[in-house]
Amino acid sequence: MPNISTVPNLKSAPLNIRIRQEQRNMIEKAARILDKTVSDFVRDAALRDAENTLLDRTNFHLESEAWELFNQALNTPPVENASLRNLMLRKPVWGK
């Protein structure tokens, strides 16, 4: 199967979506800030999110010893960290 970069005329394949005007305004504003067209901004954002979604569901394989160490690390309770606990209990700046 060809990868995305080898598919001919990919740039001309339209993708239409319906959004509310306030959403479009926000996208247009963000695109202007990055000096991108709306199409480039939306395409880049969609591709970034698609890649992250797919990467989150990618399988990986480990040798038996590495798998055991990996599971041991996952099953080991975290070390108590008073500073981190204090930080997590604070009200965030944007919530004040």
C-alpha cells in the first residue's frame, strides 16, 4: 500500500466539514497568528491529531526480560513525593 506522500494529487482531495461560525473565527485567528492558510492550519492540526491517535494504539514488542522489567516498573507503587503531592493539591492559577 503506498504511503501518503506517494499518493498522486493528494493536495487536491477536498475534505469538507461543517462548523459553527465562532469555531471558524477561532481557527482563522489561529491560522493568521501562525501565518498559515486556514486549509494548511486545519490540515496540519488534523494530521497531528491523527498521528497521535494512531501512535497511542501502536503495539510494541519486548524480549522476555525487558517485558518483565517493564511490568515490574508498572506494578511498583510510586515513591512518595511530598512536593509533587503539594503541587497537585494547589488550586491552579487559572482557577483563582
